[in-house]
Amino acid sequence: MQIPVGIVTISDRAFRGLYPDRSGPALRQAAEACGWQTLAQTVVPDDIPEIQRAIRAQLAAGCRLILTTGGTGVALRDVTPEAVRELAARELPGFGELMRRESQRLTPHGILSRCLAVVIERVLVICLPGNPAGAVECLGFVAPAIPHCLELLAESKDAD
């Protein structure tokens, strides 16, 4: 299934150019390895309005899957889940549960993750860790469910 993807890297330091964004490109490579097409990619600071603006822009660009990376930890500037939940029509808790469970098998710090997935309009938004390896691993844990989820969301449009 060809899926149009948007990627939002959330990092104050990458946004300011203090270091390069590694998570966004790693996710792009992983998404394209699944046969999906990246339509949009951006870097924003850890700021709720900026995160929401980036997601809205990717919705408008026609993305059906939006992957965020960063801002899912417990630091005070980690606000991605809060920003995304404000836009969500519904949360899909199984995605976050699976990502945390599988992450804990790799590191005891996996329990600190606030990864989640939500539906905004008919788009699936998945919030992944900021660490490049962690982001790709977590995407791999949930990737098998993504095409079916998007098919169900598309069918719900037909029922309107």
C-alpha cells in the first residue's frame, strides 16, 4: 500500500542548528523501505503551537500518516503528546502500549516513553522517540498495523 507520509522532528537544538536532525532522515529511510512515500519533512522546536502548526501543514499536504520524532520523554520541554492530543479525534492506545512493551525489552528506560498514536481527521499520527534508533525501532513494532488502520479510516470516509 502506497502511503503518503509526513515527518515532524521536534527538537529545540536541531531546530536551532546546534546539531543535525538524525531522527527525521532515519524515519524517512525506514518509511520508504516500507514502500511509503514521504511528502513532507520538517523540524520544529519543542513548542505546542509550532508542533500543531507543522501537523496541520502536513494534513493540508495530503499526508495520511504523520510520524513525529522527539518530545515524548519526561523532560519539561517534552510536550509532543500534549500538542498532538489537543488535535486528536481519538487516541489509539494499543500503539503506545506495544511500543513501550517492546522498547522495555531493549532498555529499562522504555517505561519512560510517552509514545502514542492518534487519529486527526482521517490521518494516523504516531509520536515516536527522538533517538534515531528508538524511533525506527518503534516504527517497526507498529508498522504491520498501519496499512489496515489507514484502510479503516478511508472506509469511514465512505460511510459519511
